[in-house]
Amino acid sequence: SIEVLDQDKICGFIPKISDSSVIQCLQRKGIVLTDAFDSPQDLQEVQLLLGAGSRPLLVTNNSVKLNEKLMASQTNLGWTLIGSSCIEEGVTVTLLTALTCQTNISNFWDLELLGIEDPNVKMTQAEKDREVEDFFKRTIQRDPEGRYVVKIPWIPGLPSLEENKDVAVKRLTSTTKKLKTMNRFDDYDSIIQLWLQLGIVELVPKSELGSSCYYLPHRAVVKENSTTPVRPVFDASSMDRNGRSLNCCIEKGPNLIELIVSVLTNFRLYPIAVT
């Protein structure tokens, strides 16, 4: 396919083949040119202008040599002449056209495309990050066992995630098969059992098994040279049938990576470091 642009006038007058000897040679060989003319009344404007990059899509293997300087080549749009012929001296054809996509004309003053940050937008994002941080501070607490618990910062206004039990079961089946092939299933299962004992994960109550809910699929990450050769990793980017995941529904909050240097520097505040 070829992408084209439409405009009223493509180019000015271009001299066409008027050499009678060339036209007669074409007629003898049964080659018909649609734009050949014998008089000025037969002049027609150029209706389609293609670049050289479109040539491979149009040319065929059928070519006929007319003389030492001229060759006729058949294309998918008809016959065309390649080479030099009797051309009037001093003919100059110039046409300037400015093509603008009206629907995207606002891009010319879009600050983001110009590499300029809008301070109002940036401030709004900073305010949102502060709200997430404040939410974290307000909801963080310690449970009876001394562990810290914080509420999930859901993005307001989003619909609930769809049921994805089939996706989670398929992921579990493929992970189990892979672990058994690698003789790592027992190691993986022991970590899950340990998490159950520590309360990191919990079994779904039987009374809730029939209700619709969103499951976090998990997979195994295997690193033979690590202190934990195999470990489960929960996939919060797994999407439901509407293309939404847990990650899509939770506020990201401020970029904590920027705070690493200041946090590490706190290690040097006092004469004795305690970890």
C-alpha cells in the first residue's frame, strides 16, 4: 500500500512526448502511452506524483529498448518512458506546497513536545504524590504481632478488577510443571508453607471460594548461585479480561529512588552506626 496526500494542484506543466518518431516506434511495438499527445489541446495535468521509493511496488520485468537513449518500461499503472528524448530547453517546474495535519496542529504549541514542563502540571503531580505519602502515614499501623500494616492506596473512581481465577490457575499449573522438571518443586512449596506460617499469605476461606475476586498469579524466579535459589514472585501486572491489573489501580506515589542518597547518608549522622 502507498500513503498519499490530496491537494488541488500537484505540479506545473511538464513537457510530454511529442517526437513523432518515438510515438511511431511505440505504435509499431504495440505500446500505448496514456499521456502522449500531438497537440496542445491534449494536455492533461499530473494527477499522481510518486517518489522513487514507490518504484519497486510498480515496476514489472517487461522492458523494451526504443533507441540508444530511451527505453519503455511497463508498470502496474501502464507504460512509462525512461531516458532522454527531445526536451525543450529552459523549462523549469517549481511548486511549493505546505501540508498541515489540522487535527494535530495543536502540537505546534504543546509544551511537552517542545521539551518544556508545565509548572502547573508538575505541581499537580507533586501534590498527588504528597497525598499518597500522607495516606501512607495516616493508615500505617502495627498488628498484634508487631508487624507494620498499611492500606492499599487505590486510585479513586476505577471499577473493580474482574475475576481472573482461570488465569491464576493456568499460571500455577505451568509453574508447577516447570518446577518439577527442574527438581525445585519441594523448595518452592516449602517457601509457600513458610509464608503461610508467618501470615504473609493466607488460605481463602471456604465461604468465599464461590465469590468473584482478583487473584495474584505467581511464578518462580530461579537463581542457582543465590542464597535462595528459588523464590516465588507475585505478578501484580497480570491483567484481567478488561486489560487492567492491580498495578493499574494503585497510586504509584513519589519516586523513592531519589531519596536513597539522603537515607544512606543518615548512616553517618552519629559516631556509632546501629542497624
